[in-house]
Amino acid sequence: MRRFLILFLFAALLASATSCTAATTTTTTAASTATTATTVETTTGTTTGATTEPTTETTTATTLDFAQIPVTAYATNNTMKLAAVSGISGWVDGSTGTIAVDDLIQYEAFKGTGAALTYAAAWVIDQSPQRDEIIEYIFGEDGMRVQLVRLTVGASDFTTAAMGHYTYDDTVGNVADSDLSEFSIEKDRIIIEILKDALAINPDLIFMAAPWSAPAWMKTNKSLYGGTLSPSYYGMYSQYLIKYLDAYAAEGIDIDYLSVQNEPYYGPSDYPGMTWTIDTTKIFVRDFLGPDLEMVENDAKIMIWDHNPVDGSGNLIDFPVRVLRSEETAAYVDAIGVHCYSGDEVDMRNYLDYLYENNPEVEVFMTECTAVTTYTNLEQNMEWSVRRMYIEAYNHHAVGTTYWNLALDALGTTHLGGCGNCTGLVSVLSSSYRLEADGYVTAHFSRYVNVGARRIETDSANANILVVGYLDDSGKITLVLWNDGAGRVASILWRGKKCTVPLPANALVSVNWTIPTSE
């Protein structure tokens, strides 16, 4: 299976938060118990793709000056917005506490968080008098630092009435364009220009793309809405997708992941969509898209599923697992996408475990979810997200998250069919913009967890505190915690020491410290 390691290291700590201080202490690199032994045997993980391959390494005990390991924390709830947390105590000896951290046990590499730049999202940003400021805020060092962008191959429901629903090779009367000579991505121009501006801010952005529909003339029903791809056009559609990758690459935008289809089990009647079965997906990937990508030496990784975890009866959907039982198909597939629109948080955890247990070598992304204007409580919306799309998803082997629209108008009215009250990570108003709940959750990861960081072992002794932790190659450790309910003080246990951090009520908190590079 093709694997292309994507490591992007962004080391940045904000200096405004208070820090932990303590006396110089001798400790080993073992996670919980100090010892004076010269060497210790430790089990770590070498991350390849989405899997952890344990290895045994010999680590030499060193002296850590805990006074030189400051801890910072930032919190968001109804009254705090990515605000520095004060009152953090110093590192002291300790063996019991709330959150245990073992940075020597490592899991999947983090691939980033972000959202989709749909045509509607791009149009809303482009029409704003604060266009450049919004782009800088979304992608810049002083803003959200979004790392991962999902793109629609052609139009989705989030387009404008003026632009309409489109693909890149629409013909009059659905006449077949046998050599794809009419292919053009020009209708994506405002998307492309925003992406170029974003890449100028962060050249290490990761892009994934998903088609909603093939051109109508390739489909059995000759419509962008519903229907299936005609088998006689499998080869041409594969070339169509490769032309998309090439056209975007010519604009300086390299697509890292290409999904076979957004929501293949759903054929909408009022916006583009196209259904696939398990068998047709196997055939298309095995005989067409996979070999075609290898022939042109395109580095885009193939993603499958891109749909929900459970069916209407609450059963786990086995589509991706059954597709990957074909070894010939699996050889070309690197990722699975999961949406949030069915089941509850338990279903999601079970589904992610199911995917991992069956295909541990395949990366799993949370590729779509959205809040709606009906629910306006920021803290409740954040909790919903962290339990399905972020903290709990990452603890069950997901490697990254893209929410639905990156930006929308505040009422979610910029669409053509489909969702009529969806919200974006950013709401763009007539003369201002604001971050919504899902945007704050995204920022708590994208601002503080660097792409390429490995998930590390964490454990919470308090059922009201959810936690996930990461370690990057610079030695930076980040914990992201959700504190459900009243404010409380959490004690963090790490390498035989303890540091206490106040957690505001109903708050998402990112906690950071860095292991000295001399270790």
C-alpha cells in the first residue's frame, strides 16, 4: 500500500499564560516513576500511516530542570475565548492526580483540523470587505491556524443561485465529451484564489477533495441529482478526476487525499449526488482510479466511504470494511472518511474502533459534520463536537477532522438545496466576522497541536474530564481537555511530577509544555 508521510512541524507557544515552576529534579524518561538507574528499557511507537508499531528503545536517564518546563493553558467557554488560564501551580513530586500522561506510549500521527472551502464558503469570504483579514485569521499564526482543507470536486449544495450546480465538464443536452476537451475548473476560480492566498500564509496546508457527482452525461439518469455512474464511463470518469488533480496542481494546489465519493449511500434530489455500492466501488478503485493514479505518478491518496457510521436501525455500516476485504482494491486505498450524521457518541466510538480493528493500516478521518442555527449555546455545541468529532474520535484512532463549511453567512442561507440552516466555522457578517462553536473547537487543536505530532497515552480519573494528548518531534506536549460541568482544578501527572491547572466550567482547555531539547 502506498504511504507518503506528511510531517509538518509548527512549534509555537504563546507567552502570555502563567507557567509552572519547580526545583531541579533528576528523573528518567519513563512516564510516571522517577528512578536513578542509568538506562531504562521503554516501549514506544513508530507511527506509519495510522498504525502504531511498538518498538523497544534504550533511553538514558537525564536531569530535567522542571523550572525550565513552563506550562501554559488556554480555555474557551461562554465567557472565555481562547483565553490564557491563570493560577497554574508549580511542578512538584506526585503519584496521584486527575490526568496521567505517558509520552512514551505513542499512537497515530495527527494530520490536522479544518473544514471545507465550498463554493458558498469561498463566495461569502470573497464578498466580504474584510476578505483578506478573514483569510489571515483562518490560516494565519495569530488566528485559527487551520491545517486541513476539504474541497468539493464540482458543486455541492453549498453553491450560489447565480453559479448553480456544476461539474467541470457540463455539456449542452448532456452530449458526451468523449475526450474531455471541454473540461475546465474555471468555475472554481474564487476558491482557487483563496487557496493561493491561504498557501502564501501556510504553504504546508493539507488538502482533501471529494466529488459530489460526475458530469450528468456520464450517469445512468443523465442528471447531477442522484443516479449512478454508468459502467461504460468508469475509465473516463477516472481520467476526469485525474484531470481535476492535475488542473489544481497547475494552480499550485496539490491534493493530498481524493475521496471516491461523498456520501455514496445517498442520492439527493435537490443538489448533486451519486450513489455507489460496495462492488462498484471495488471495481472502480481496483481497475480504474488506482492504476490510473499510479500510471501518472500522482501522490494523491485514495479515500473511501466518506459517510455515516450507522444505518437507520443503528447497525454499524460495513461498506469500507467490505471494500477493503478485496486485497486488489485495498492495495490502492489509504484512508477512510467518516461523517457525523447518524448515531450517537457511543456509535461513533464503536465505529472507529471497528474500522481500526479491521484495517489498522488505513488512516481514518472525520471528514464532515456541521452545527445548525437552531442550536446557539456555545458550550453545548462544543461538547457535542468534542464527543463525536475531536477528543473521543482521536482517542479511537481518527487522525484528523474537517468540519463542513469553513465560513458562511450568519443565517446559513448561502446554499442551493440541501441544508438550509448550517453554520460555518466562521460566520461572516456585513462588516465583521465571528468564530462559531465548532470554530473554537477546531482552533483548540489547530493552534496548539502540530501536524505530525503523535497521540500519546493519557488517562482521566474524572469522568467529567475528557482528554487527548500529543507529542511532536520538537518535544512539545499538548493536552486538549473538555471539562463538563463545574469549574475544578486538574492535577496532571507526568514523569513522576504533578502540576495543577484550573479548568473553568464547561470549558475546552488546551494545555502545553515542551521537553527541553537537551534531553
